[in-house]
Amino acid sequence: MSKPQHALHFFNTLTRQKENFKPITKNEVRMYTCGPTVYDYAHIGNFRAFLFEDLLKRWLKYRGYKVTHVMNLTDVDDKTIKGSQTQHIPLKQYTEFYAKAFFEDAAILNIEPADYYPRATEHIQEMVSLIQTLLAKSYAYKGEDGSIYFAINKFPNYGKLSKIKTRDLKTGTRVKVDEYAKEEAQDFALWKAYTPEDGEVFWETPLGKGRPGWHVECSAMSMKYLGETFDIHCGGIDNMFPHHENEIAQSEAATGKQFVIYWLHNEHLQVEGQKMAKRFGNFYTLRDLLAKNCDPKVIRYLLLSTHYRQQFNFTFEGLEAAKGAIERLTNLMRRLKDSNGKGNGEKISQLIDKVQRCFGEAMDDDLNISVALASLFDFVRDVNNLLDNNELSKAEAEKVHALLTNFDNVLGVVGNVEVETLPQEGALLIEKREQARKAKDWKTADEIRQQLKALGIVVEDTAQGVRWRREKA
Ligand code: AMP
Ligand code: ZN
């Protein structure tokens, strides 16, 4: 659905401001999102990041943009090497297992696939060329250990994303590990010379025998598929430093051009006030939750329904509330399919205009999903009231259904709703129960309610009469 696109705003971490979104090429968006390090199953904190990116992409498409999306797979770094060694299997075999698990999980969560999923191990050549350019331009140098480092004092803009001040840093000291804190900002490794701890993992290249650093992987792969300057780069806030800061340094030093226009970072999913992370042992994988019979659509809804720049706490009560919200949407879509009321064009077209405007304005405002959902559920309540009063014609109901389908193309939590027909046995029981209620025979009415429940049919008594729906297994 298209609309004037100038209304779209995103909070850009680079400027710490909400900015009007204007892609480099009209109507097209090129975006890169840091993908999983395939050393273990992704936890639902990781999936909060991937679901935020999915929501962003779906919203851009809703607004009429053609999106090219690249998500890398980090299949060689400190963690993957360590993992494969612990299991005594080759790196490739180890990472492919978790890459496959990631794709399965992403599909279960209804995440739309990216256009490209480059693997780091398949782009060593591109990384080597990038490092060669940095050496030629004197942004990189070889240390005594044979590794190649990026000299952060040569790049005056170092720190522009994370806002650290390079003059406060010790320059000339080096860090070889992939992950470190802001306070430890130093010259970082682009190419890690081989050491026996790397075992079988190395490449013989003009840079020597060794392997790439983690940060250079994303610079090389993003620019290969999206060009030297592209529109959007996303990731969790933990990746802002050092990963994204180093990506900027490597890419901009090499090309002399701005690397990314909009940097969007999601906040963390927490558990009892602490970031969900492997190293804290406080995480759930998707598989853990599925084993507890949680519905993946409910997990998706929960992870999406808090604004991406707010931390939020994972709880099982939260999942219950999310389940209720999806049921409200699903039930309405079902009811709409067999509505054939007298119609009330004025009221419904006003409600449609209002929800389209409110939902759209909220999402355009840096994906303000909570406000968007609030307007959607006001609409659901109002349409249910019209249905209760038999005020929605077939054509109007179809229009509302199409609108909700459009919204669901963004949310991805309902999908195809089957029209439910009441089995004859159920219809007879509902009829009998109505007679019992009229006769104020509450005991019989309750017994019949139980019989219906056993058939998987739930009845609700409303001011407008009895309503029924199928109970979800
Ligand atoms: P990794 O597999 O560790 O490279 O992480 C994949 C993505 O998940 C990155 O964008 C991380 O920033 C993000 N991430 C990691 N932990 C969390 C969390 N608890 N909440 C939200 N995003 C996270
Ligand atoms: Zn990355």
C-alpha cells in the first residue's frame, strides 16, 4: 500500500536523532543486518533483533519500497572455532548444523527470508582485498605477531557512532579478540596470523596464513552486495561497539565514502533485569519454548509488540497476554467471513480511515508498534460492536478483512484464517442451551457448555446473544 513516503522517520544512532527517511535510490532500500554467529542455537534475544528487522522490512514494503536485504552468517570467528574444537568436528560441519537450525527457527517465526545470506568463509577473497586497500592507504599495518591491525588514530572519525573520544584512548596498543569493551578500544585485528590454537582453521593468502577478524567480515560482505554506500544497517545495541564502529572505520577508510546512512539498533530482551545472553546462562532458545507448547506466532507477537528501542523483560505472563491479542484478531477475521448484515457505510468507512491513519502514522514514527497496536485493537473492538448489531454488510466485511490482511502482512501473526463451520451436533447443543437459559435452568446450561467444550467449542454469552468459536489446541 503506498502513501507519501516522506512521513517515514527513524531514530539514527549515528546522529542520536529521529530523521526523515530518504533512500539513496528513489523507492528502493538497501539494508544489511548482522546475522547470527552460528556457534549455537540462536536464543530469543537474538530473535528479538531479527524480528525487529523483519518488522522494519515489512513496513518498508507496506510503504511501497523495494527492499534488498542482506544478512550475513558469521561462520568463522573466535566462538565458532572454539565450539568446533570442543566438539572435535570440522568448522564447516559444526557451523552448518547451526545455520540450518537458524533457518528452521526463522521460518517457524514467520521471518521473511533475506535476499542474500553470505557466509564469511565464502568471502575470504573480498576481505583480503579490503585489507590490502587499507594497507596501501596506510590505515593498516602488520604487528610483530604477523597479524594485521587497523590503526584507529589514522581515522579521525573513529568513535563517531559510539561517541567515544579517540584522544582518550591508548593508541598503538592492540586487541586481537573479536569482542571487547569501549574502554579497551585499541587498534583491532583485521587479519589474525595463524596460531596453533586455530587448529585446522586458516587460509593461505597474500596477507599470510591466518583468518579474518570478525568486523572485517561484515564490511566486505555488505559492500559486495549493497555497494560502498547503502541505506540501512541494523543490529542489537551490543553490536554498536566495537563491531559497527569498526565496520565504519574499515569501510570508510577504504572507500573515502560514507558507509551507511541510517544505523538502527534494537535494545535488549532481558530476563529479570539482565540482558538475555549465552554467557549469563539466562536464555531460552525458540526450541525451549516450543517444547513448552508455546505457539510460535505468540512468541513472534510478544517479541514484536514492544518498541524496538525499549528494553523489555521476557515473562511467561507476557506470552499469555500475547496469545489473547492474537485470538482477538483471529476471531474477528473469522467473524468477518460470514457477516451478512444490513450495513452502515458511514460508520465503517470512518473507522477504516481512522485506523489506517493512526496505525500508519505510528509505524512511520520510528516503528512505534505499541501505538499502532493500540489503534488496531480499538478498531477490532469497534468492528466487533458493529457485527454484534448486525451492522456490517458482506461487502463492508470483505473490505475490513482485506484491511486486516494488509496489517497482518506487516505483523505476520495471523496468516490464513479458516472459516469455521459449526458441526450439526454443536449447533443442536447451542440451541438446547439457549432454551435452558431462557428457562433460567442455569445448571443444564452449564452442563451443555461443558459438553460443547468437550467438542472443542467455546460459547460466550454477549448482550447480542450467544457467540461461539473453536478452542485452540
Ligand atoms: P550474535 O549471534 O551474537 O552475533 O547476535 C545476533 C544478533 O542478536 C545481534 O544483532 C545481536 O546484537 C542481537 N542480540 C544479542 N543478544 C540480544 C538480546 N538479549 N536482545 C536483543 N538482541 C540481542
Ligand atoms: Zn556484523
